[in-house]
Amino acid sequence: MNQALKILDIFIKIQEYSDVFQHKRDGLLDEISLTEVHCIDYIGMTDHPNVTKISEQMGLTRAGISKISKRLISKGLIESYQDPDNKKEIYFRLTEGGQSVYDEHKKIHNKVRQEWLAFFEHYSDNEKATILRFFTEINDLFDGKSADKIEKEK
Amino acid sequence: MNQALKILDIFIKIQEYSDVFQHKRDGLLDEISLTEVHCIDYIGMTDHPNVTKISEQMGLTRAGISKISKRLISKGLIESYQDPDNKKEIYFRLTEGGQSVYDEHKKIHNKVRQEWLAFFEHYSDNEKATILRFFTEINDLFDGKSADKIEKEK
DNA sequence: ATATTTTTGTTGACGCGTTAACAAAAACGT
DNA sequence: ACGTTTTTGTTAACGCGTCAACAAAAATAT
């Protein structure tokens, strides 16, 4: 994976999960919240997503996903199904409407990605290496801190 | 202002307003939410802060600040006062308890700042210049986008 | 001076996600 | 096979902040 992409990944994370992005996001997808789009995104790219899997992946509680999935169903964007051999777990899949939200989101995502790659090409290889190192070390720093924190809480 | 500090400022903003910081923050100040601490912070460093000023500064609604200030009063961290010549505006100041929260937050803030400056010293002057340029340009990019967005909404 | 407009703060209804408690199903131990 | 434990999803109560509607005070216009 090249440097630009690595830095990009870090930035996308910051961007997607930061307030900045939450408030200045593309007005295209009103009626659907950012969380709902993320949820659709995950359902769209996962094999047999159930409440638990989605909640773990998205960093929300099962209760939260349970409610979000109900909203998405009532909006006609996803539907649920079950394995005949398993009456406990409930899986989700996208409806047509959900699929088009998924596609549109991917499109926006890719557009931002392309813009970013273009932007990043203004830097020399050396500069890119520096920036990458910077982000990698910052990332490690954060991880280290959170580890400390977890340790302290035990 | 030197490069390290400029980059630091940008990072502090990302850090303070990102989910990452919200969830991995120091467990020292439980019973008080991050928003409340920010509010205390602003009240602590402003002359005659009223609901409107605080809301504009913090990017929240007046309704929100109205409720937060009531919470902070009920927790004994701030108190309100009025100008005898103005029966409309309501100002706030920190109580002793509020002041110690303020001080503690500043202490943590400075500690993080110091750690960050130390971390940043691992980079050469050239590298620092590159990183700064990167952040500056990213910042401009974001600003530009938000301007587009505002325009589109009109 | 008085009428109109603007500013300021509050309240109620709402949306969103969390925690806690729970029932049903599955997994496990023996 | 049966009792216990774990997993899974749902629900109610709650916290937080938004929006909309509002009353009171201040600013402005005439």
C-alpha cells in the first residue's frame, strides 16, 4: 500500500468520525443520518450482518443498532431475514433503495478519495514520507495512550 | 509563532472535537461531561459571558447553553449574575468548584501540549516545515469546502 | 414618545444513542 | 437428555442537544 493511501486512510477516519465532517457533510443525503449511512455501508459490504456484528464493527451498542435497523426498515432501506436453522440471530440485507444509498455513498467516498489523492500529489516523495511517518507516529501515540487508559481503569 | 505551535493548534482542535478524544479522554473528570468542561473553560476565560456569547463561541444553540448552564449551576460549578442596567442579559462566573475544574482542565491541556511539543522535536526543521504546510493546506481545503457548502445551501 | 423590530433566554417536543433489565434461543457441561 | 451459562435482540428510562415557539427586554425607527 503506497504512502498516499496510508495517510489517506488515517485522514478518512479522522474526517468521518470528527464533528467537522458531521456538520459540514454533503447535503445530498438528508432524511438519512450519517450513522444510518454508515450502517447501510456496513450491511452492504458484509455477508450475513446481524445486530451484534454491526454494533461491534460500528462501535455502537446492540441497543443502538437494534433501533437504527428498525428505522432503516421503516424507511425501506434494508430488510431482515433469518436462517431457518437459527431462530435467534437476525440478519439484514439492503433493499433496492438501500443499495442506491450505498452506491451513492461509495461514489461520494471515492470522489473525496480522488480529490485527496490529487491534492497529495503536490508533495515530493520525501515530503510524503515525512507526512506518513508523522501520521504513523501520531497514531501509535494515540493507541499507546488509550492502552494506558484501559490499564488504569482495570 | 513557531511551526510546532501552529501544527499543534490544528491538532488540538482535531483532538478536542473528534470522537477519539471524546471517548478516550482522561477519566479524571467524570460526573462532568466534555461539553460542560468546555463551557466552564470558556466561562473561565471570558469577561462577561452570557448565553448568546457562549453558544456562538462553542458552536451550540442558545437553547443548549441555557440547559447546560442550568446543569452547571445545579452542580455548583458556576453562578449567574446580572448587570443592574441590563435586565435581559445573564452573565456567568465560575464558583470555587468551577475554578478548580477549570484549573485541572488547563493542567491536563498543558500536559498534553508539552508532550506534543516533545514528540514534535523528533522532526528536523525541514520535516516540520513540510508537516506545517500540509496542515495549512488541508485546513484551507476544509474551509473552502465548507464555503461551497454554505453557498449551496443559500 | 411610541410603535416596531431585534435580541436574549427559556421551555416543550423531539431525535439519537446509552445503560440496565429482560426473554428467548443457542451453546455448553456433565 | 437436561440444567446451567452465554449469546442475541428488544425495550424502557434516561442524558444530551436541536428546533420551534414564546415572553420579556432592548434597540431602532419615525
